[in-house]
Amino acid sequence: AQRYGDLGPTGSLPWRTAPSFLRDGADVGVDLSKGYFDAGDYIKYAQPAAYSMAVLAWGAIEFPDGLERSGQLSELHRAIRWGTDFILRSATHIAHNCTYYAQVGRGASSGCSEARCKYDHGY
């Protein structure tokens, strides 16, 4: 349920197939529309996502038989690919002056109740 972007009709949760947050990164010319929401809000962090994808991949390496028997191996591969695509897109202009988008969205400022302090993607 934390996956977002254009999930298409084959998502694992039938009620969660509508596209969401398709313009992430458009303001800087980078497609950051895939990925996973972090901790129940609408913010993405590339570094925790990288750790999560590594742990999921390690699980596939360690327990392929059980995942295959349960019918979840292909879903795990899709989940890892989805997160990895976001991580790879987070790093642009690798050949010169690499830019790394470590966060998409902005968390709420502690102790501030003004509109400028509200969290989300700013649009």
C-alpha cells in the first residue's frame, strides 16, 4: 500500500490502482514518480528506500524456495524493481556534478502551525 506512482491495473491491492504523485520531480526535470511512501506520510527518502530494497533482495536470495512455494517471489521481484527504479532515478547527471535527490516532499516543521510549515510535496 506504500507503493505509489502509476501502478497500472496489475497492482497487488485492487483498491489501490489509481495513479498518484505522477509529477514528483517534474519541477527539476527528473521523473521521481515511483517509489514508496515513508512511515505513513507522503514523503519519500531514497536512503531508507535503498536499505529496504537491499533487505528485500537479501530475503529473495536467502529464501527463494519458500517465496516460490507461496507464490510471492514474482511480487517480491516487482517490489524490489519498483523501489530500485526510484533510487536509480534519484541520481542524475552521473558523468558530471552528480545530483542526488535524497528526499521528495517536506516534513512538517516542529512547533510551527503556519501554512508554510505544513508537510507534503508543496503542490
